[in-house]
Amino acid sequence: MPEGHTIHRLAAQHKDMFAGAAVRATSPQGRFAQGAALLDGRVLEGTDAHGKHLFHRYAGDVWLHVHLGLYGAFSHGGAPPPEPRGALRLRLVGETTYADLRGPTACEVIETPRRTVLLARLGPDPLRADADPVVAWRRVSRSPAPLGALLLNQQVLSGIGNVYRSEVLFRAGIAPHRPGRELAAAEWDALWTDLRRLLRAGVRSGRIVTTRPEDRRRGRAAAADRCYVYRRVGEPCRRCGTPVRAQLMAARTVSWCPHCQPR
DNA sequence: GCTAAATGTTGAT
DNA sequence: TCAACCTTTAGCT
């Protein structure tokens, strides 16, 4: 269930699990057999995440590039791994742990030039220390497109998915329909800062929780009331009780509260 | 057992 | 703008 926080978390986990030693790579499903053969026996030198793209750097300018897409997922455990079950695209086995990858949109072995092309398509990632929010602001502030679409556009900024886009706009009190060019610079700064805070919390916990404790029902754990508006169409807003609305925007369902986020 | 939906992207129209 | 694609799971029957 991948937005940017999932990918950065995986990069850190895989570095801990495998870096500095040779890994065994197989593709029990067969669809990545050639790539796995290229990786098998190589030493993992480091990991990296840009937006929703995960990279492993192996010795000899060999990179593994993974994009989980909508359904992709890793599962991890201690070595030795169990018998492969189901459609298992890639299995990496280290000295003490293993990682299984299922259902990714992209799983490929690449070299630096291809990686450069991939990264050139991505806007700044709020989770990265080298990200410059002004680069995204230039695009946003000149665009007639609604913010709800701009936030999902990985060329504008990267790592934001359908949950974070609805939730960060609720937290800012901004309707997703507002055109980017009608946003004030201070509002963009606040959105960027809040996105970074939310994403970092997601990396730490491994789940998306955007509600403040005072906005959760009494006694409810964060997991129960984790979002303000995402997938809550028709339910009462946690702040004002107005029914949450939803519509398609940029080919995905965006949700908002018409009272807390006036047009 | 079947169907629809899901935190996404790409390439064709 | 739309369909295709990758896979699992929830909610039906």
C-alpha cells in the first residue's frame, strides 16, 4: 500500500537487512528471471528512494529499480525463507533475512543512465534532504490545474498519493478544486511543511495517520480514525459533522469537507 | 467461487 | 480521457 513513505521505509529496511554483503536473488514466478540472475551473488552497496521509486545499488553500476504501483508489496522475514507461494516476482535472501516482492508495476535491473532519466521525471520529494520546495512552487503557482491534481502529479512533486493529497488539503482547509495559481506562497510553504511532517510520521510508523488526537473519537486508537476525509464519503466530518464529499480528480477519487474546505 | 476495489503509472486515442 | 496492467483482499454468492 504504497505512497512515498512506504518506499523510504523499505529503502531503510533493505539497507539494514542486506547492505555490505552478497544477496541471493531468484524469481520463482519467472517473470524477472533474467534480472534476478544479474543480481544473484552481488553485494548490495546501498539503497535509495525518490518519490515512489525504490533503488538498490549493487557493485558494478548495477541498480535494481522497483515501483510498487497500486498493488505491489514487499514482505520480509528471517532466513531461511519459506517455500515460495503464489506469484513471487523477486526473492532476495541475505545472511539472516529475506525479502519477497509481489505485484510491482516495475522491477528491473538498470544502469546509471536509465536511472538519470527516471529521476529527471520527478519533482522534489518532501522526504529527501536535497528537495527544493521552490522547484515545485514554480509549477504550482503558474498552473491553472486544481491543487488536487497538482499534488498527485509526480513531475510537480513526488511521493504524494491519493491518501496524502486529500488529507493534507483538509488539514490546510483548502478545497482540492483551488487552482494552483490562486495559492499564496505562504500557503504552499505550509502545505510542503505539513506534507513533510506527515510523510516522516508515515516512514516511522509504516502507516498513514493524519488525524490529530483531539479529532479522533474518544478512546479510539489512531488506526481506527486514521484519516479525516479519505474514503469517508458521506460520513460526517470529524471537525464539523458536514457529510464528506468526493469526486474524480486526475482520474482518482478525491475527498473533502465542503464546510472546512470552502470553494 | 466470483467480482470489485485498492495508497499507481503508462501508452494509446 | 481511457484502458491496460500487476496482485491481493473484502464482500458477496
